[in-house]
Amino acid sequence: MSPRVILINGFDFFFYSMEEERMHIHVEKGENTAKVWLEPTLELAYNYGFTSKEMKSIIKIITENERVINDKWNSHFGKQSG
């Protein structure tokens, strides 16, 4: 199960249900894919195919939707203590 978090400008942001506990988000558009760590700081885990301009847009979308992403993470995986 991969719940969609947001879909903006063709960028599909989602979680994989059976992955590591560290908060992160995946993004796909066409054949391109990336994973971004959300904690302890925003950090690119990997990028396959996105240009630097697209990655800047992706990071901006993540930053602007931080609250939505956190809420959906907590709703899907359960509130984490920390």
C-alpha cells in the first residue's frame, strides 16, 4: 500500500507502508523518482532522473506542505514519540 499524500504539478508524493521508521517521502513524475528524508532535517536520500530545477520545485513543495505531510504520516503510521 502506498498512500498518496499530495499530487501537485504532476509530482506524486507518497509513502510506502512497509519501510523504515525515519520520516521521509517519495516523489515520482513519469519515470523519475526521488526520496527525501524529513527528519532530523530535510535531506535528499536519492534522485533518479529529476533535474536540479525539478528537485528545487520538489523541495519547495515539501516545505510548503510540511504540516500536511506530517499529519498524513502520523495518521498512516501512528504518532511517533520523539
